[in-house]
Amino acid sequence: MWSVVSANELPVGERFDWFSDTLSREVVPTALSTDRPADFQAEAAVLDLGELRMAMLGFSPLDSRRTPALIRRGDPGQYQLGLMRGGRARLAQQRNECEVGAGDILLWDTSRPSDVRTGSEDGLVRLAMLQLPRELLPLPHDRLTRLLARRMPGNDGVAAVLTSFVNALENHGGQCSPEQLRHLGTTALDLVAASLAQHLDAEDHLPAEVRSRALIQRIHAFIDHNLADPELTPSAIAARHHMSVRALHQLFRQQGEGESVQGRIRRRRLERCRADLARPALCAHPVQVIAARWGFSGPSVFSRTFRRMYGVSPREYRELSVKGAWA
């Protein structure tokens, strides 16, 4: 589950020092400064993912410096990958410098000096951060150096899948067991590696199993994005990902945890329909309209499939949800 702390529980005059101490102790020793310490706000949430950790940070604008002396004082030997959720940041490291905003991804190395300046015009700077032990990333470190302090858009290619995955972790990671979180940590690492490799044009450097696990996540994201399309078929998915239908089915047998391609499409459509049927705002929408919205070919097929999955008809489920009787 998420471990959450907030400076709001402290007197105003102690908040900046508390955040500085917490960051140096829990992340890396760093020298922070701010123009307005009396108005400082901060909150942090941490989720353990096995060998990885994910942190959700929100803080008032500040500057951060990691000097050689601070590196000698403490260095976890990590790459840290940040996804900007709000505000902006300027990062300088390894003779590189970039400026990023909401939706961008950036990478830095805890073993190298760095300078960061953050800002926000509407409150807190918000950042999702993955802490990645250096030895776990299956890419040559001399190649990864090229990406330090380089802006990477988070809305394209594998980076977009990684962004969606981070969003899902933020919303649902707290409901997962420690074993499930370790599995999700492996997925996060695969997506980070695949995203960085794509930016380096170095996919061939990834182990075959990492490429396969990253590919299945890309396909899962593609399916979720196109559930409303009635033409979403294994053939269409295979063509979009430049592979044969046979290779697609083989990938699902290896990585799909016992679920076929068509089975995943059907399950995800049913889950979207189920969520819509439980929404009071959509009570006036006929069941068949909701079914068609999520790609079902007809009301009889939808009703039969829904009952097989959930044990009740769509209409019965809607009535039970309205009455609050469905657990």
C-alpha cells in the first residue's frame, strides 16, 4: 500500500526543513533551497515494487543541487526516472540540460552531480518518480548517459504506455498485494527499459524476454484504446504491431497469463460496459447503446456474454447497482 506523508501536519515554519530532511534520507542527499520557505507545502507517497520504488511527490517550487560532496555522503546507485504531472523543471547533468513540463519524462543518475530548478504558476510541482537500481536496467550505461537531462515526450510510443502504466499504479497500486506489486515492478522496469531503448534506437540491446514483456504491454494498451472499434480483431492488432497473427497468439500464450487475444478484448469490453451500467449518470442510456459503445456486435451477444461473466443480465446488474445491492 502507499505510504503517505504530508508537510501540512507540521507548523508552517518547519515544513521546508522537514521536506529537505525527508528527501535526503529517503531518496538521496541533496541541497534544497526555496525563495519562500514560509509558504512551503509538500506531500509525498511511496509504493514499494520489489526492487523498485515509485514515489508521487508534490511540492512548492524549489531548487535542488546534488554535489560531489553529497554524492560521497550517500549514493543509492540509481537511475531515477521522473514523469512530470504538473509544473515545470529544468535539469542539468552530464553537460546536458533540458526543460520539461507536464507529460514529459526525464532521466537522471544519482551518481553524477546535478542541478534542478522547478516552478509552477498554479500551486505545487507534481512529479511521479521511479527509483531504478542501476544494475537492473538491461542497457549499456554509456548509451544511457546520452539520455540524462534530455526531454522525452511521454505521449508517444512505448513512453505513452509507460505513462498510462504509471497512472494506473497511482490509482490502483494501493489495492495490490506485495506479490502483485513485485510483478508490477517487473512490468515497470520492462517498460522503462523499452522506452529508453526506443529513444536510443537500441531495442536490439534488450533481452528477448524484456522485449516480449514490453510488447505485450503495448498490445494491452492498444486494445484498451480501441475497445470501441467493432473491427478490433487479432488480425488488426497483429497488423498494427507488424507481426503475424500466429506470432500474436504465441505471444499471448507465453505472456498473456492464460488469456487469449479475443478473451482479453471480450473481458476488457465487459469491464467497461459493467462500469457504465453502474454509473447513475448513464441510467437513461439503453443497455444496447452501452454495448455498442464498447464494440459489441449486438444486444443478444452482449447479454449472453455478460451473464456468462457476471451471473446476471446487464439489466439485472444495473438494477442491483442502483439499489446498492451489488457487492
